[in-house]
Amino acid sequence: MSLTKLKPSGSTLQKALAFGSLIALVLIFSFLSENFRTLSNMINILQATSVIGVLAVSATIVIITGGIDLSVGTAMTFTAVTAGMLLTWLGLPIPLGVIGAILMGALTGLASGFFITKMRIPPFIATLGMMLVLKGLSLIFTGTKPIYFNDSPGFTEIASGSLVGLLVPAFPLPNGVLILFAVAAIVGWILNRTALGRYTYAVGSNEEATRLSGVNIDAWKMGIYALAGAVTGVAGILIASRLNSAQPALGQGYELEAIAAVVIGGTSLTGGRGTILGTIIGALIMSVLTNGLRILSVAPEWQIVATGFIIIGAVYADMLRKKT
Amino acid sequence: MITRRLLLGATTALAMMTTGAIAQDKMYVPLISKGFQHQFWQAVKAGADKAAAEFNVEVTFEGPETEAQVDKQIEMLTTALSKKPAAIGFAALDSQAAIPLLRKAKEAGIPVVAFDSGVDSDIPVATAATSNVAAAALAANKMSEIIGGSGKVAVIAHDQTSRTGIDRTEGFVNEIKAKHPGIQIVAVEVGGGDHLKSAEITKTLLAANPDLKGLFATNEGGAIGMVQGVQEAKAKVTIIGYDSGKAQKDAIRSGLMAGAITQNPVGIGYETVKAAVAAAKGQSVAKDIDTGFFWYDSSNIDKPEIAAVLYD
């Protein structure tokens, strides 16, 4: 079996199904509320997707290998804190803070990868441990106080500014959304066009067969986790920029939203199958649902119930498709 | 489950070791709080430490990571009681859940002082807390005053189950309903105190109600998210917040936020320890200690009596 042939197996229908659900949700909410179908609300939905979307891209990479990363939420916070320490405490220029946060993200991913491959700790446990370690470190480094970016004017522009709005004033799409799309495109390219991507799918499909064909699984896997960590670092920059602060207590719980977006988008938790486009659609479905239910003034308790059923329904639809 | 039991065992063992280490002549008063990460709790701790120094007692301060972890808090209370303290300060996440333990404390002759929010029981010898209902009602009256007594307003609560979440939401909503018939409350959403979620909720509320005139947040995280959401939506809305913190203070100074209610967290910590010490010595203490609350806006934020109760 040639590894080059191991491409994401026929997920076109799943994508079409997920995309169809997204369109259907948008149409239903648009029909029910005139306040939903405004341009500014559509932009709100996209912006609300940016942080969770980037996190979901990170989670997708790991889930395709058949692993799971429970640390994405607190790792995001940790990279935001890193940016805060570099920019506000050390007074470094913004690009260095951004690069530092992304590198720190890659480092946390590498650490998870090390625990999983060299110490043979199952991904669920290794990343659960990392989730707590990083949460604790964020609180320790900051002394539980948020770090503000007031001394780095321009930092908030990364997520909240709008390059598109400068060109087309009527369409002030926040930069955070562009960054989400850029990250999705880059990771999509890596997964489909590079050796790292091919091994990501190969490990997820059949790790033992890949190992027996002479691939240094441990090295590639650590690379995969490092890539996912770097993407988490981008999410850290986005949330820090959006809030003009690194909030050390935030982040736990975001991993579950990210994983939900990934599975709604048709990525299999057993590994070997999934796409970034599917994940982006999954994240958008979650945002549209949250936004739409709020606009319709559905009670918050019922919003949670509805989101739960959507996750179950989406995965069930995916299983039906696999049977046929 | 194994890890949890191990952890519990380890904490108890540790607790036993430290009990031995604490000098016997110094009174020991543990405070079990609702949290420690938020700046509010750090300010309560500062007040408790101040009283500890003044009355020469040993005070410890701990709380679970989130305000949903009722079980963790119960574990902390159990451990604290096993150390045979002179008195105990307790801010209940769920007052019903803690009653069996509080009864044990009473039987062991350990006086309990409730702080931040009350306990539905007569066991605590005193309760040092803000009247959240009255404080939120003040926010409602200020809201009406600023928006001119009519229009749509919405509330973002930090949760819908804790005493403070319920009291602040109901205090605001009921005051509006009772005294300001021109004002319509269009939504009560729950942001969990999460800045980002509260910002998204704010933007959705503004999209759903383009003519929204006022927003009230029941805690710091909600208020900061609200400011962010209103800024991003470029809307003109009166925002009233709760508690302080640097971001909220900045928003009030720059006019993005009309004002906020502040409690007196340092006072809560101080009064709790003071009452605990008095009760441990067998002196009588006032059953209800109102630690007070204030309205602050750009006009009085720098006055000494306000600045003293605000935290960064």
C-alpha cells in the first residue's frame, strides 16, 4: 500500500451534508428573525467563530491521528499569557510577541507529543495532564491577574481591526476571521500536500501498518502535535487581541466546544478521516446555532440542550452515511 | 475515581501534618471561599489577612477553581474541619449541600461565620455579606435615571444557580418591574463570567434589539465582555457593571461604561475574620454584618472612600 494514496476517504457527501445543515440553519433563522439576517449579524457570527474555529483546526489535526487534545483550551490561555509577558512585561515589539506565543504553543504540543510517544501515555491522559499543568502555570506566571496590552497599541488590531473594512467600508470583516481562513488554508494544505499530512492520516488509519512500513512514527507524531500546538498559539493571540488582555482563568471548557465543532464537521474520533473544511463548517454551525437561538430569545438553559442534540444528531447522520 | 481518592487521602494526610506544625497558642481560622482566581476573591483575602495580622491569628484562604465545583468545596470544608480550627469562615457555593458538615462543626463547638452569601440555616453565628438584592436594585434605579425611565434593557448574569447570581438578577429585574414600568427587560442571558462569551452575547442582544438602551452585567467578567461587545458593535448603550478590576475602572473613566456597583470585598474578608475570632472567644457577634456597597462612576471613582474598596 502506497502512502501517497492514503487521502481523506470520500468525505464529500459528509461535507455536503454538513454544509447543507449550515445553510438550512441560516435560512431558518433568517426566516424567523429579521435581526438575524443583517450583514452586521453575519459578521458577528464569523467573528464569534474565529477563536473556536482556530482551536478546532488544531483539534482536527490531532483527532485525525486517532488521538485527542484536551489541552487546547488552557494551552490557548497559556500562549496568550506568553504574549502578555513578552509584550507587556518585556516590552518587545508585537511581531516578536506573536512569534513567541506560536512557538510556545508548538512547545506545549511537542511536550504532549513526547509524553504520548516516548512515555507511551495515552493521548487522553497526557493532554488531560497538560490541560491542568498549563492552567496552573498561567495562574502562577500572572499571579492570577490578567495582563493587559495597553502598552502595545495596535495589538487589538490583530483580531478586531479590519483590513477588508479599509478597502470596502460597507463590509468591515474583522481580521480575526481572515486569520481563521488563512490558518485553515495553510493547515489544509499541509494535511493534503505534505509528508507530514500524509503521515497524519496514515497514523490515524493504521498506526501499526505505518510503523511496520518503516516510518519513524514517534518523530512524525511529535511533529504533528507541535503543529497542532502552534495553531493553538494562533488562537491564543486571537483571544488576547480580542480582549486586549490575557485572562489567566479563561480557557477550560473551550476544548469541548472545539472538539464538538470537529465531530460535527465529520472528522472521525477513531482517526484516519477528516478535513479542515468540514471542521470550519462544524464551527460555523455551532456559532450560527448559538447566535440564532439568542436572537430568538430562547432561554439560555434550552440553548444548551439544543446544542447537545445538534452534536448527537450530526454524528448520527455521519454514521448513517458510513453504513450505506 | 482512584486518583480522586488518592488526592483526598493525600490532602487529609497533609492537613494532619500541618495541624501539628501550627503553633498551638495562635488561633487558627480557615476561610473556605468560592474561588481564588478572580480579583474579587484576592481582595477578600487581603481583608482577611489584614484582620489576621491585627488579631494575631493564623488565617488560611482557599476555594475551588470555578463556582460550579460544589463537591470540591465540600472536600475543602471537610479537610478544614479535620484540622480542629478555632472558628471557620465559609462562603457557600451551595448552602444546602454543606449543611451536614456545618452541623458537625456546630457539634464540635467550632463557630461558623458565613461570608459573601448566606447559608439557609441557623448554624452560622454571623453572616458578613453584601446585600446583593439591594445593590442590584440600586443598579436598576441608576439605569432608569440614566436612560430616562423608558426603553429596552437586557441583563447578562454570571450564573443562574448561585445565591449571588440569583439575587443580583432578581434584584435588578424586580426593581425595574416594580418601580420603572416604562422599562422593558428583553432578555436575561447567562455569560458564565466568561469575557469572550459575554462579548458575543452582547453583540447578539444588540443585533436582536437594535433599539436596546441599557445593559446590566452581574459580575466583572460579564461587564468587561459587555464593554468589548458594545465597542465592536459600535453601539451607543448605557452599560452598568458590577465589582471593579482594572478593565472596568478604565471603561468607567473613558465613559464606555456609565458606572458600576462595587461591593466591599476587603471589608467582607476583614469582618469575617473579626467575627470568627470574637465567636471563638465566646463573645457575642451581630447575626447580620452588612459589609455595604457603593455606586461609582467617573465622578467619584477617585474619591478616597470609593478608591479604597476598588481593586485592580
